[in-house]
Amino acid sequence: MARNLWTREELIVTLALYFQLPFGRLNHGTPEVKQLAALIGRTDNSVALRLVNFAACDPYILATGRHGMAGGERICQPIWDEFANNHEHLFMEAERIKAQLLKQPIEQTLHITATDLVGTTREAVVKQRINQNVFRSMILANYNSTCAITGITVPELLVASHIVPWAENEQERLNPENGICLSSLYDKAFDCGLISIDTDYSILLSEKLKTYSKCDFYEQHFAAIENKKISLPEEHLPNKRLLEWHRERVFEK
């Protein structure tokens, strides 16, 4: 019986998933693994094995003293090398492949309506939506879908907050170290510079925010978190260089 060899397309969508999961969730029981397996017609175990094969190609994982399974390196390394420095292209290709497998236009799989395309190009809208979806998946998975300040786990209330905003630095857009999972209130406060995070990951309150110190909401929602350390993620800690950028450029000292 001939072996059911993995196709290039299957490897691309699996690598895209790899970058959206922390190392500890590269297993057959992870819902995202099961979903991808069903889409490409592979077993959950088969997809999980390919994910840990890609981990064996990952310098980040190897630098931490961990390792994946090198048995599939011959198959996975060329795909890794092709996309290692171009994640945006990887995620675009992965979404295109998934749309083909679902036999749907990519706009439909991304829930893009006709009004989203007014005043801009289709490709730009599709690319932005893919990047935003990927970044959210990446950050929420990294923080176990939990706000780093409050511990809130309601998905609808969680935001994948950029430390350096999307428009400021194209190279950092999909960097998991440029993201923190925050609930909506603190995402807005962080985005506006009313709060920031110090080098020891403790929360800073701006002088502007402290002008509201006599208000009831301040005591409950802000005084209570001052100098508290955020909960750190499974894998990619907030980058201290990027946090410094936020304190210098966004924070209302």
C-alpha cells in the first residue's frame, strides 16, 4: 500500500498553525489541531507529529533547551526555510489553501463583507484581516485566553493588544513578543498611554489617570492594579525593548 505522503499545501497550513500555538499545545488533543486534521483529511496524531517536527526546526525552541521530533526534518525543513522570514506570506498562503479546501471564496472564510472592500483594494483588506486574525489567535493562545491583568477568560472581552501599534512598525506586527492579552478596558488604557508596563512587568499608572484618583472607579479599576505584575505567558514574554518604546512614546508620564 502506497504511503500517503504529505503535500506542500498540507505542510504550509500546518506550519501556519504551528506559529499560532505555544509549544505545550502541540498535541493531538488541542482543538485547533483537531480542526486542521479534519480539514486536510489527516488524523489528529498525524498533524500533531508534524507540528513537533516543525518544532525541531525552530531556533527559538532549540535555544530554550527543548526540542521537537527531528524524524520529519527532511520534509519540514525546506518549508520552514521558505517562510521563516516571511510570516505574512505564509499566513496568506495558508488561508488561500484553506479556502480552496472549503470550496469558498477567501472573503467568505474571513467573514469579509462587500462594504469592507469600499475605498481600498481586495488584497490589502484580505491581508490585513488575515494578519489581525493570526495575531489574535497567537496572543490568546500564548496567554491561555486570559487577561494578563485581571484573569478574565471571556473571549469576547479579550483583545490581543499590540505594544508597538500595528501602523508603527511593520516588522513587529506578527511578533508574539509584541502582544499582550488584555481585557477591553485595559487594552484601551494601554493603547491610550494611560497605563504602561515597566521592565519588571509591573503596571504603571500615568499622571493623567491619577487625576481621577478621587473617583470610585479609579480605586476599583486602577489603584488596585498599580505596581501589580502582569501574568506572564507560556512562551513569548513581552519584549522589554518594545515595552520601553511604549513607555517613551505612548505612556502619558
